Amino acid sequence: MTGEQRPTTETTRRQLISDLASGRLSRRDFMMRAAALGLSASAIGAFLAACGGGATATTGTGSGASTAPSTAPSTGASTAPSTGASTAPSTGASAAPSAAATRAATASTAPGSATAGTGAGATATRAGTATATARSSGGAYQYTLQSPPPVPNAAQAKQYSGAKLTYYADATGIGNQLDVALAQKFTQDTGIAVNVVGKPASATETYSTYQRFFQAQSADVDVMMIDVIWPAAFAPNLLDLNAKLGDQAKKAIPSIITNNTVDGKLVGFPFFGDFGMLYYRKDLLQKYSVAVPKTWDELDAAAKKIVEGEKGSNPNLQGFVFQGNAYEGLTCNALEWIASSGGGSLLDGKNVTFNNPQAIAILNKAKGWVGTSAPKGVTSYQEDETAQAFTGGNAVFVRNWPYMYQLAQEAAATKDKFDVAPLPVTGTNPPVGTVGGWQLGVSKYSKAPDAAVEFVRYMTSEEISKFRAVNGTYVPLYQSVADDPDVQKNQPFLKNLSSVQRVVRPSNALGANYNQGSTIMFQAFNAILNGQDAQAQLQAAQGQLARLVR
Amino acid sequence: MSQSVQPAVSSGEQVANIRRGGMTSFDQSKTRLAWALLTPTLLLIAFIAIYPLLQTIYQSFTDARLASGVTPKFVGLRNYQDLAQDVTFRTSIWTTVKFTAITVVFEFFLGLIIALVINSNFKGRGLMRTAMLVPWAIPTVVSAQMWKWMYNDIYGPINDFLVRKVQILDSPVAFIAQPSTSLWAVAAVDIWKTTPFVALLLLAGLQVIPEDVYEAAEIDGANGWQRFVQITMPLLRPAILVTLIFRTLDALRVFDVIFVMFGSRPDTQTMSIYAQNNIVAFSDLGYGSAISVAIFAIIAVFVIAYVTFLKVEES
């Protein structure tokens, strides 16, 4: 208990910094990591504690009373100061820690001014926008951050009353607020205490944190958020949810359930989704009377035409920006290029299939974009740089995830000037989008597995899926929820993209070797974009991958 | 220890003690006290340095994987055989050596110039010494991210300056995206950040050179350049060697600045990044340990070379 204070302070700081941007952004946002790490470097001890995980907020009943004193300031901090939150992502990393410090000071001088649940209505700006949207839908949807939906499985879950769970969830922004509010509601209705702990801001760090837990067979974590590409790698350490949640799983989008099923075991239940989509500036397309591009060639031509025409007014304008750096994001982009050109989805079972004429053709085409319709620097861009280019008004077309919708809507340069369409294709192939997103899993080493499964049942139910979709921009993974009018009102892009085929990365075929396989692929794709011969690179990558899957 | 005492010994009893190969009781108790005082430190070093090293060497002979739930098997030299064939690792060694050569050379010469300037007497010297340390004081992760933005080809101030303000370039250059410039770009960041540290070490060396040596040289009619070559450089030699050892070893282990700016891009992947990638991202503890042991051996070669050089200098 004595160690409780440090992780709390540190996690709060991280939370504060990260609150400056949206929770969804921060997962991919390197800036966020830099800010968090930069701050941590000045307090190494606290950093180590944060790596292991610290208490963000304890929503316990009687049994959790001893941690209560630290709860108030930390929850208060996460929700109270809301000013200027949306301007922060564009300021420098060095500015972030000081801003965070100021906000920490504000929070600590007024502890308990707004705790989740008592609901002073003071949520972060990003959340504020989202809840405002929900409210403006005319009271059709009554559940807000302050009053989350009741627990439908409460009667069943009450038998595990008194159990204590630790849940690794979003550390930042609206995602964290939703998790804390829902956990509190769950505790209220069932008597099961849930300790919501913020996972590290970057997916890579979260991966290694879980790895350490599993390596030690630790019971310190019960329920955890799991990236869509991790189920196969973590399967030996996760509980099979089929017995208890198998029926519920039949209602979810089948491709995700397939993705989360490893050797017949359902190791993660779909929580929320992500997929790649094309953002475009509708004002510029209109000005040059260009139709929304359906094929990659149309996109290339439209981009060049608009950039040429705008040269006088904005010489910095770029035609098409995507994630071209050598990292996981490029695997997602390249999968979309190849799958939308009839080149398959990288691996077919254990067969490496990406070395085919269609894939070579589209990768050569993509190489041609670099330095013409796309900026030369695109081979070093991640989501962060892509979003900056678009929201700064410096890009006509951008490939990104749904989280950018809200960012672009808040930026002066793009507000009401953009729309979303399916990604282009080659010829007449159907449009595709790479699946991202998160699942909830239960650790095999949990001391309260039954209570943990009930918590997962609540968090992933249709009710909560809708609640999260309306109160945040989380893409639901139930078709019934995606079709819901309240949800479509808050996520207008869902309608435009209903025809998109969702393609999954070959994480199941590669299992524990997925990261290695993806690295081989994205390094090859990056080399191609940087001018190397597509055929030679794919040939070499195919050989390396074949050794990995055999 | 007994040797240093020997000349001072005069009584026959003590001489007899030494002849038996023993020490005086006073010496013995001093030795015991020394060992007693050193023991906690030695145990701590054994625990935090030697144990992990041995553990790493042991793991490099197994097929251990993180969080796999499978007990590791002993695989003999297989990891090392794979490593010998590994082109990526060879490339990463070469990248690391290039990075080390570029940064150490530039940091040394720039640091020397700055140290000489700051060592001279001028108004505001104290302020300059403090201001100089700002780049060194910023956490590497933060400064790397900052430079990544500054290098950006669309909204980065460096390109804006070169293209629009001074108009040296016709169009923006993607410094960190092109493999031809990426290593130089990240080396520049490291040089910017670490030169102050080099300057500080050299400045410490400069300040212990006595003033009267220069006065004597001046009286003898030596000009500024002669004083620098004949006096400053030879007397600065120990400080220079320490600085070079520090910087070379640091540069060979470089991780953070490159990891933040490039992730695991093949053209800038250093030995440390490759090892970290294998252990953390690929969960391949066995192979990653073999890489770590190889890095340890490579750095040891540099250390031995430097230390040998130092010894030659001394004698």
C-alpha cells in the first residue's frame, strides 16, 4: 500500500499529458509516448512503477476502501481540467510536460472537484464534443458518461460479489473515462470491485508489459485490452471464453471472432474496431470538379490535378498521404493495396502469397506515388504525421483510422470541409479496409476468472458497445449496433463504408511469430517505397517468411 | 598491500612474519576491514551486473521464448550458427560502426572548439557554460521527437528555412525518409545533443593545465598555435582519451534516438535495436540473448583496444 502513491501520481501525470490528445490517438501517437517518456525520465523510479502498472482509479466498494484516498485526486485529474485540451496535439513535445504539470497543479488544488460518477459535467473537451453530440440527438439515447447503462447480467454476476479484478484499459482521454465509469457501474450493480489500470500509451509497450505478466504467470491482471493481432501470440496465457460467451459471440462480426479463435479457443471478445479509410477534402474536389476516386489511378490523377492547381495558394499541399514508415502501420496499408488489387491478403493459411503479379504491380505503383502525388517523406510517416498533414490543411487525400474523424472535425483547416470514402481499388475489385481494434481477454493466471468473465460479458455487450459508440467514436463490432440510428448519427462514416470488406492481417497463421513476420514484410514494403525493386524485395521476404511459418 | 609496507618495517618479528608470507596483525585487520566494507558492494555488483550477464549467456544457448509457457530447451550453438549467417545483424553492426565514427569525430572536434572558447576569459562565461548544456539536459526521447518534426518535409522548419528563407533548396528534402540521408540526419541529432557533454569533459581537462606553463611559453616567444600544439594538446591527452572512450562506448550502444526517429527501419537499425526487436517484439529470448552476447563481445574489443592504448601511453 505504501507504494500505491507513486504509481498513482505517475499514472495521473501520464493521463494528464495524454488527456491533451484523444485516447484513441495516443495509442499510435509517438508524440504522446515521447511526452510521457520525457516526463518519466525525470522520475525514473516512477516510470518503472508505471511500466509494471499503477492504479489509475479504484472503483472498489468496502474492500477497496484503503485505496480510496488516492482515488479522488486521480479521477478528479482525469476529468476536471478541460481547457485547451484540443489545441495540445499540435504543440511541441517539450511543451507538453509543462502543460501537464500546470494541469496537475490545477487538479491537485481542487481534488474531488469532479469525480467520475458524481458527474460535475466537466469532461475533457474531446469527450465534451462527443457527449454533446449524444445529447443533441434529442434524448433518444439516455445513457451518458455520468449515467452508464445498468448491468444486464447483474443477477448472474452477484454470486461472485466481493471478488477483486484488475483491468488493463485505456489510460487516457475519453476511453479511460468510459472504462472508469463503466467499471464503477459494474461494481455498484454486482459488488465485484474493478481496479482500472491504464495500459501504456503505445501498443508496443503494452505488448511487452503483458509479456512480462505472462512470463511471471502473474495474477496481478485479470482482464486486459488486447490488440487485434495479439490473440494468437498470447493464446497460451488466455482463458477460453467459448463456454460462457460462445452464444454472445455468434452475434458479433464473424471475421473478428475467427481472428480471436485460436485452436478452437475464443481467447478474446471483440471490444471495439478500427479499419482503414480514405479521408478527402470535399471542398477541393468540388473546386476542381473531381469525383471521389474509385481506383488508385483515379486517386493519383485527382491528387496531381488538385496539387498542381493549388500550387499558387498552398505550395505545401500534398496529394495523398499514408503511413509509409517501416512499422506495423505499413503492413496495414500494404495489405489494403494488395487486397484491393486482387493480390490476396499476404498469407493464405500457411502459404506465403504476396509475391504475385498483382501485388508487384500495385507496389510499383505505390513507389511511383512517392515524390509525385505523395510527399517524399511519406516513407517515414506514421499516423501522427499523416493526421498533422491533413488537419493542417496540407493534404487532399489521406488514409487513416476512424480516430482522425474527430480530430479533423475540430481542426480549423478541415472543419466541415472533408468526408470519408472507402479506399480505392484496382479495376473492379471490391474495396477493402484493414481491421484494427481491441479485444478483451481474461488472463489464465487470474484468481477470479468467473468474475472476470462476467465483467467482460458486461463490457462487450451490445448495450455497452452502443454506449461507447455514442459517447466516444468507438466503432462497434456488432452489425446490429452499427446499424443503429443513434450510432450512425455520431459516426456518419459508418454508412459510407458499409460496403467495405474488412481484411485481417495474418496474425493467426503466424501466431507467436506475427511480429517477426510483419517486420519482414514492412521492411520490404518500405524498401520498395524507397526505390528498391518490388519483385526482388518480395521474393526475399517470401523466403524469410516461408522459413517462419513452416 | 604488504609490499608498500615492507620498506618501513624494521623489527625482527615483523620481518619474520613477512618471510612466512603473512602480514602483521595490523595489516591483517586492515585487510579484513577492507573486505568487510567491500562485500556489500561486490554482492550488489554480482547481483545486478554479473548475474544478468551470466543469465544472458546461458539463455543464448537455449530456445527460450517470452510468455510461451514452454520450458526452454538447450540448443547448444544453434543461435550462434544462425547469427553467423544473419545478414541483418551484419548490416546492423556496420550501421552502428558508421554512426559511431560520424558522431565521435564531429562531437570531438566541435566539443574541443567549444571547450577552448569557453575556457578563455570573457564576459558572460558562466552563462555560456550553463546555456551550452541545454541540449544535453533534454531527455533523448523528447529531443529525438522534436527533431523528427523539425526534419519533416511538409511542415518542418528546417525545410521551410532552406527552401523559403535562404533558398538553398528548390524543393523540400525528406531528410529522415531517404536512406541516403537518414543516418546523417540522426547522427546530426546525436551530435547536437552530445557535443556539450564532450565540451564539458574537455573543459575539465583544460582547467587543470597550470597557467604558468603558458606564461613560460609566452616569454619564450611561442605563438598561439605553437602553445596549442606543444602545450595544450599533450596536457589534455588524458582527458581526450577518457572522452573518446565514453563517447565510443555510448555510440556503439545507441538505441533511444534512433528508435524514436526510425523505429526498426532497416537502413538505420543498430545492433541494440536489433537485439531489442528480437527479444521484445519477436519474443525470441534465446536468439536475442545471442545477439546481446555478440554486442558485448564487440564492445569488449573496443574497450580492450582503448585500455591497451592508454597503458602504452602511460609507459
